[in-house]
Amino acid sequence: MKLHIAIDENNNIPIYKQIAGAIMKDIASGKLPAGFQLPTVRQLAEEMNISKGTIKHAYESLKHMGAIEMTQGRGCFVLGKEADTSSRKEQAMAAIDNMLEELEGLGFTPREIEIYLKLKLSGLDEKYDLVKVAVVDCNPETINLIEKQLSKIEYIQVASFDLSQIVSIASKLNEEYDFVITTTTHFPEVEAVIKQPRKVAMLAMRPSNDTIIDMARVEENWKVGILCASQNFANIVRAGTENMGGWSKKALACLFGKSEKTETFLQDKDCVILPKGFEEFATAAEKELIKKYCEAGGRTILYEYIIDRGSFAYVEEISKRVLNRKRSEA
């Protein structure tokens, strides 16, 4: 089989990379199967009227990516999947490096490259079987924590919605999502707008063991504050600590968004409770204030709200059933 490699001399991409990219594309498509012997460096250089050094560079690049094997005296051979399993990460990193170098050569900024990658990845998702899941709750902190935990299930795609939107987005939830997840507190409200039976999954949430231990260490005479993004989350914290001492009933809440209020709030607190992942809600000025508070000896507790193990297993089970159904219907 003769290789057909088109070279564009007006392209900013180095010729050796164009050659390696063309061969890699044929390997990925199966056009060049495992075990196929590539032309020697001399043969391909003569066929393409290109220097041997350029061809050698291209082959070495393919070898570095784990796509081919170069053996002295035998030649160059395409590797099978079983031979390159251990180097898939190296192949991926090398391919990404090549792509970034090429895009930089075309004059794109890092920000532009990021935007284009996100657009392409969004389109790539459509090619694969994914379970579309909507998360509905009354506060952004809980939604954020649920999303991060569900990201461990690789075949689901999560979108989040505030409970206050439930009526206006009812048709969207019914038509566009495979199932809807909410907490035990809001299950009746969400279930009421979902037409399909058993399409709503209920999550039991609880503070993590580390959070419980940290809360138990709070002393009765400490002045404790709750710094978060929503009053609803502050209420969750209070409900989760009501049996841990009188301090929990006295704990005042302050919401992110106004650094001058945050600064005043922190001044007289012995301990401040923050939602885990608070950095996503705090302004840069507020993050700096929290840092200075800690440097001055202030104590902080990260309140981590986690999905109960049984609930997580239940969501995994539902997701797998939906995925299998989609594949059987394809």
C-alpha cells in the first residue's frame, strides 16, 4: 500500500508535523492497520521529494506518540491497540502539544484556543451516549456540591436549575432530560411538575464526617458566623448543627457579594463556617479578606454537604439503566 500524503507548503505547520498528522489520521481510521510496514525513511523521502531528515523527524514524532515501532534493520511498523495501551496518556499529551503549537503558529491567543476547544468538545458530546441529568435545588452551594460529586459518573451530563424556576422550566425538564435529581426536602415540589412517573430521583444529603468532626470541636463560648452565597444554605448549616451546642442558634449569616460587609462580619468572629468550594461564590476581595482572617488566627470550617452513599448508588443505577436503554434503541 502506498501512502498518500498531501503537503501544503503555504501552511505554517511544519512539514514533518503534516506528515506525522496524515499518517496518524490513517492509523486512527484503520486505513493503516496494526502491523502495517511503513516505507523506509529513504523510500518515503524519494517518493515525496522531501529530505530524509524531515521524514525521520516525522517518524520519530509518531514513535514518541506510541503510534509506530522503529526497529533497526527491520523497519517501521504500525502498533496495535494492545501495544500502546500503557502509552495512551503520552500519546494524548503529545497530540495536544502538537495541536496547541499549531494553533499558536496560526496566531490564536490562549483564550481563543480555549473557546474553540469548548465549542468542539460540546459538539463531540453529541457523538457519544450520555445520560442528561437535571439537578434542581434551592441554593447554589448545594447544587455546586452535587454537580461535583455526580461528575464522578463519567457517562452523565449535568445541568443545574434553581428551585424558583421549577414552574417556568417544567416543559424543558420533561422533554430534554432523562431524569431529574433533587433533595428529599424538595422532592414533592419537583415531582409535581414532572409528568413521567419515576423520572425524579431523590437524594439524601448529609454533612461529611470531616465536617461533623470540625463542628464538634467548636467551643460553646465561641462567636461563630456563617459566610455563604444564600440564606437557604445558611439555614441548612444551622439545621445540621442545632444539636452541637448553643453556639449554633446564635450563629449569624453574611452573604457573599459585598466585601465591606464581609470585612465587618469577620472582625469579631472566633470561627467562620464556609461552604466547601466557597471560592466559586466569593469575590477576589472577599477571598483576600478570608485569607487575612486566617493569617490573623481566625478559624474556618468548610461545610461539605455530600450525597448519601445509598443515594449515590441509586443515581448510578438509574443512569446505567437509561444508558443501556439508549444504546439498545440506537
